[in-house]
Amino acid sequence: MALEKLRHGPWLPTLALLWACGCPGTAFAGPSAAERADMGVSLAMRGELSRAESLFVSMLSDTRGDARALNNLGNLKLLSGDLGVALAFYDRAARGDSADAGIQLNRATALLLMGDDARANEAAAAGVRLAGGLEQAQTLLGLKSDAPAGRADKKAFVNRGEIRAMLKNAAAGVPNAAPKPAAGTGAATAKPKSGTAWRSAGPRAADQSDAANVLYWKH
């Protein structure tokens, strides 16, 4: 069944009720996990975090340890400012899918926001390596390598410039992943800081939609 029909069909409430109650004799088994992941991501991108969370939680009730649901729940918690909980979800997702570069990049973002630059750099390096290079890692997070940071971005909860700089710094330690320095310049690498300095507040509602675009959503 097409995802668009599931989202907008006039019979959606009836089907949802049948799915929820598990009425016998009905052939409809409800949206698949992949369809629920897609719908949840769409809701999250529109700022409907509670509805998105319900869909991701329902995926876990079907398949315990579903890396898609765990990663995406981590994103929702990060968008709400619950960085420690977000990191816990990312850690569980990484255990379920250790080859997914995007999960490591999300871990790096959470650690960066928590002020743990040393661990953020380690996670970013793992993400860059799994992605196959810096450019691929930036693509997973919707970052353009040559885009300058704007004034609004500098004030954002999730700063694109900071994440881009973290990835470049991490890539310097990954073979064949570091960007080539311009002629006549050195490849300076900032020493990552250690410790924890959590950001005091989560994103404002106006920042959430933009922050969602800098995270990796697993479908």
C-alpha cells in the first residue's frame, strides 16, 4: 500500500483502529515498520514530535532493539534538549547497527552539544570512516561543505558551522578522509577538549525544524 495513501486516506482512522485492536478476521496488518519509520520522520520534520515518538515506540514493541526506532528516538530527545537520553538511544542504536555511519555522527553531535569535544571527535571520526569520507559524512547530515555560516546559524541550538568544523577536525585523523589543505597552508588541527559542559537549554520551537535537518534520520 502506498505510503501517501496511508497518510492521507479518508479511511485512515478506521484502519488505525483495526490495527490497534487487532480485530480478528481483518486482512489489514497495519503499516510496516519501514512505513512507520517514514511517517515518523515526516512528522518529526514538521515539528510533531509527540506523534513521531508514538510511531517509533510502536516499532520497538514489534522489534526490540530496532536501530531505526532507537536512532530516531534519540533525535527526538536531542531536539527536546534531553541530551543524555538522546546519547543513550544512539548508543543502543549503534549496538544494533554498528556499520551505520549516521548513528555515529548523531552521537558526535550529542556529545558536541554536551561539551565533550574529545568523545565527540572520536564519534565523528568513526562516522567519517564508516561513511567513506568527509564529503559523504557531510551529506548524511545535510551539510554543504562550502556553505558559510549565517548569523541565524551561529545562534542556533545545533550550529551547522560547529558540526562541519567537528567533522573536518575528525577527518584529519582518518586516512584518505581529510580534506586537502590549500596551497601554502598547513593542515592545522585543533586539539579536542575534554570534560562536560552541557548547553543549558534545548532548542526553541523555531529552531527545532532547522535542527532536525542537521540530524541523520534512519529509514
